[in-house]
Amino acid sequence: MKKTLPKRLVKTMFASAIMLGTVANPVATFAQDYDSLIQGTQAQIDAMSAQQAQIYSGLQAAYGQISELYAQADQLNGLIAEDDAAIEKLQTQIKDLEELIAKRESLLEDQARAVQVNGGSSDYLNFVASSESISDFVGRLDVVSKMVTANKDLITTQKEDKKAVVAKQAEVEETKQAKVAKLGELEAIKGDLEVQAANAEAAYNQLANDISLAASSRDALIAEKQAFEAEQARMAAEAAAQAQAAAEAQAAAEAQAATSEQEVASQESQAASETQTEQNGQTTTVAVEETSQASSTEVVTEAGQTTAATVAQTEVATTAAPVTTQAPKPVKKAPAPKASTSSNYGDVIKTAEQYLGTPYVWGGKNPSGFDCSGLVNYVYKQAYGKDLGGWTVPQESSGSRINVADAKAGDLYFWGTPGSSYHVAIAAGNGRYIHAPQPGESVKYSTTEWFAPDFAVRPN
């Protein structure tokens, strides 16, 4: 005979399958959501990394151009130094020529005065008297004339040489000025390249910070996914154990009912056998037969009643037997902590004031340099041991959202839309706050009058 599972057990197993399916479905759904978020974050990281690589390539090219400009500038400075040396040498030549020309002009003037009759008669008479003859006089006069002419010619030549040297000096000066002008052009180009490189470096550093934040967000999502899946697996295992226990309890109840039915059948069979034995003893006297029949009737009746009662009691017991399933115990949730008030956070302001003047550093998380979220998290850790998260978006979830106008000392101001904020500060009361503003600045006080936040959070 083919055995079948009891209907109650089938129903229990079917209900257990539904329970397990209900538990498993959210796992797949939420796991898919986590996967989408993780993949989206990774895609952002990949895109920013590609952009960062492109900026780095541009920076390398700019640095190469700047190095080349430095080399050209060094070469031009060397050529300009050579021009200065040449100009100095030409100036020395000009000075020597001017002195020589002056000396020769002075000598020529002395010679001219020596042969002049008027104004130099004594020299002339001495010159004539010293002559031994007319021919000697003429010869001496010719020599003097030639000397004077030669000196004049030499002076003229020296003046021409001076002009040539002066022209050469002017030419060298002009060449030098051209090189100086070229050097100025190189300096201007170098200045533009350095500005571009500085902007590219800032963009590169910003991307590095954004990539770091995105990587932290991705890692946090991965950790949350793993924790969620582990919790869902635990719940599924617990539900399976509960379903197994329920099935086992149901099977035990069914087995107990079957045992009761077998006992009733056994009792009925025994009663029937006893009745048959009494009927076969009717060969005695009529009185004995009547007595036997009466007894037999009573036995049958009593046996029948007992059997019926037993069957009824068994059916009632079987019907009334409760199926004990172990329901999962409700998980008690801890009450949500109350939002803090400003009076509980006075030490935050005192702690934050210790870091006034600390320079802003992209991704800075310690007193050597802070960015906005790094300052907030560090101050809260120092003051109360609270970890609000490493960047602005997790810090948004550190407490209860409040109106900006209701913010008190120790609350947090945020700029941007919830879920994608880009700046955070610590409220100090009366519209003032402490924050790490931006590159080139330091931790300082500011007011909402000049830079108004978009929303506020009161940390728990």
C-alpha cells in the first residue's frame, strides 16, 4: 500500500516554503540594490580615475614645456652674458682709441706750433740756425711736414677705428636687447604654463579627494551588503529551523493519533473474540445459557460502549491536540536616542577652537591639516568619542534634521542637497560656525550672513 504524507504535515511544509520564500525574496531584492549602488559608485571612481589620468598627462606635458623654457632661458642668459662681455671689451677699445687720438692730436698741435712762423719764431730761427745748409733746411722741413701729415692720417684712421668700434658696440647692444626681449617672452609663457599647471594640480588633488571619498562609500556599501546578507541568512536559517520544528511536532501528533487508532482496533478485536468463545459454551443448561447470553450481551454491550467511548475519546484527543509551532521571538528594538541639545555639546566648540588657524588640506583628517568633514569628525571624536563618518553624506545621518534657524551650538550645518552635500560646519550659536573653508585658507569662524547653509542636523 502506497504511503502518503498526512494533510496537516503537507500544509505545514507548504507554509514553511512560503515563509522561506518570503525571507529569501528581500535578500535578492536588497542585494540587487546594493550591487547597483556599488557598481554605480565604482563607475564613478573609474570615470574620475580616467579624468585624473588625463589631467596627469597634461601636467606632464606642461612640466616638460616649463623645463624646456628654463633650458632656453639659461641659454639666452649665457648669450646675454657673452654680449655684456663683448660690449665691455669694445668700450675698453673705444676708451683706448679716444686716449690715443687725444695724445696724437696734442702732439700734432705741438708739432704744428713748432713749424709755424707766427707764434713760434724762436723755434723756427733755432730750426733754421741749426741747419747746415739750404738743402739741410729743406730736408728738415720736408721731414717735419711728412711727420705732421702722417700724424693727421693716423688720427683720421684712429677715428675711423673708433667709429667702427662704436658701431660694433651698438650692434652688440641691439643683439643683446633682442635676446633680452626673447627672454621676457619666455618668462611670460612660463608664467602662463605655471598657472595652468597649478590649476591642473588643484583639479588633480580634488579628483584624488573625490576618488578617496567614493572608494570609502563603495567600501561602506560592500560592508553593509555583507552585513545585510549575513543577517538575512541568519533569519532564513532561523525560519528553516522553526519550520522543521513545526513539521516534526506535526508528525509526532499524527503518529500519536495513528497509535491511538491501532489501540482501539486491538481492543475491538479482543472483545469480539471473547464474545465468540462465550457463544460456543451454550451446551450447558438453559439457565446457564440464559445467564451466559445475558453475560455475553452485557460484555458485548460493555465492550461496545468501551470501544465507542475509547474511539470517541481518541478522536476528541486527536482533534483537540494542538499543533505546536515555535513562533519566532520578536526582536526588541532599542529605542532611538533622543536628539542632543546644544547644552550637551559645549565641549565641541571648545575643542574646535583649539584648531583655529589649522591649514586646509584636501582629505585632511588630523591637526596637520583638515578638510571640512575631517574637522567635524575629528572634533567630535576628541570631545565625545563619537565617529560621525569620514565625509559629509554619512555625517548627515548622525542625528535628526532640524531647521537652520533652530540650530544651536554643537549642531551641524550642511551645504547642498541631502544625500549629496558638499560642505559641513559646526554651529557655534548666533549664526556663527567653525569650519575648514577651502584650499589656501585655514580653520576659522564664519557667519550664515555671508555663506548660508541649506539644512542642519542635530547629532544624537
